[in-house]
Amino acid sequence: MVCRSALVLLILLLVACAGPQDRLAPAEITADRAPVTRDTTIALLGGTGMVGGYLLREALAAGYPLRVLSRSPGRLDYLGDRVTVVQGDAREPAVIERLLRGADIVVTAIGPTGSEQMLSTAVSGNVVAAMKSLGIQRYIVVSGGAVVVPGDQRSFTGWWVRQLARLRYPSILRDKQAEYDVLAASGIDWTLVRCPLIAAEDYQREPRISLTTPTDFHLRAGELARFILEEVEVPQYRREGPFLGSR
């Protein structure tokens, strides 16, 4: 039986590694560009964050047309005219509607900030309203491994992931859980991608996927980005919350 002191040490070590995702300036990620070859236009929120940067790279390489929201469009100047950049704040409904016009699918990779209360819930509420107004059905959301969805059967690893989030980031967890509630009540075609700590690392291999429990404590951003684009191309997790974890 593990002694109490060992358990405390384990909690401290894991909490130290389980914070909000690291940021990586998009300019530090090579944007491999290919001609537009896809018919599906992606509206992307969070494109100047770390995960969003990897999504931009993968989507550009795959030939997707992109509409990207940014409060500071200059941060995306390195992309040239390859994407359409919409300036504004995701908390403003009119900005979200402008972003989504002409899009076929919406992806949000807005990460937790810890300073803006209920940000993800507010943004997804705006997105759902605009999607209904514009007749868009598909929405993919990057979320956290601590979010609970009916049908979960967490293993020991999955239980730890949730406890760590509850201990270290309770306000972020409340926000992400409320965001799921918005999706579940929306009637749209959503996928909630539930992730552990996301590392700024390239794709190495297919991630583990589970519908019932987190399988790992970390996930490579490149593998997350590839998974999302596979869901864009061939949806397999409609109105479900798959957990991802790197092998």
C-alpha cells in the first residue's frame, strides 16, 4: 500500500506538470503551405496559441482554406494571403458571426488562461448561436481530460487527471465543464476532444483514443492537430468526447 507521504509527493509532482498548455508563437512553427485543394473551409479560433499554431500548419499542409480569428492580426502576417484573418474578440457575438461566414466547419483551440472567467463557455455559446444562424453544423472543441461526459468509466489514470485539475485549476474546470453543457444542449454536430497536458511536440504516432477514460498524462500537439483534421475529413466522433493521449 502506498504511504501517505508518497501520495502527497506524487500529487505535487503531477500538479506541477498539469497546468494550462504552454504557448508557442506561431512564427516559431513552420507553416508548410500547399495550394488550396479542399472544399471544406475551416473557421479557427485560438490560431495564435500553441495548439492553434500546430493546427494551422497541418491544415495548410493539407490544403484547407482557413478563416482565423485574432485580436492581433499582425501575429499571423507570416502566413501572407494564404488564410483569411478576421480581427476581433471571440467574446463578441458579431465578431464570431463574421468569422463563421463562408466557413463549413468550426474548430476552437482556445486554451485556458486562468484570468478570464468562463471564457470557453462564453465563446462556445457565441459560436453555437452563430452556427445556427448561418446553417453550419460541425463544431470541434479542444477541451480538458478532466471534463465529465455521461458514460465515462475512469481508470486510475483518468481519476488522477480529474483530481489534479480539481486541485490546481478549479475555475478552468468549471468553465470547461459548462462549455460541454452548452454543446450537449445545442443540437449541433459537435466533438469535444478531451486532452491531458499538451506538449509543443510534433506528430510521432497515432495517439491513444478512448471514449471512457484518459489513457495518458500528456499529448503531443502535432498528434492532436492530426486527429482534428481527420475528424474534419471523416467524422467518427459525432456528439462524443474522445480522450486523447500520446503513446
